[in-house]
Amino acid sequence: MPVFGFLIACISCLEGPSGSAQSGREHTTSGIVQSIFVVTPACYATTLPDPTKFNKLS
């Protein structure tokens, strides 16, 4: 979904590398970890089943 790509792009822009190579690696790793923690719940939230579509067992 394009929404997940947008979330990853926003986080990557906020955590973009700056300064030395070591700083770039740290910012990149931080951006990846943050993306995982944002995209995983977003994916879960978009795939929740609709409870009105379940048949009730009697």
C-alpha cells in the first residue's frame, strides 16, 4: 500500500543522515527501527476483520 511507503519516507526524511559516516549509519539504523515500529501497527490496523461479517454460532 502506498500509505506504508509514505510512512517510511517520512521517517527516513526525519532521520536522514547528516555529518560523519558513523552518524549516517546510526541515523539509518534508527530510521529503520522506527519504520518497523510504525508500519507494523499500521499494517495490523488496516487488516482488522470486520466484526459485522462474522456469523454468530448458536
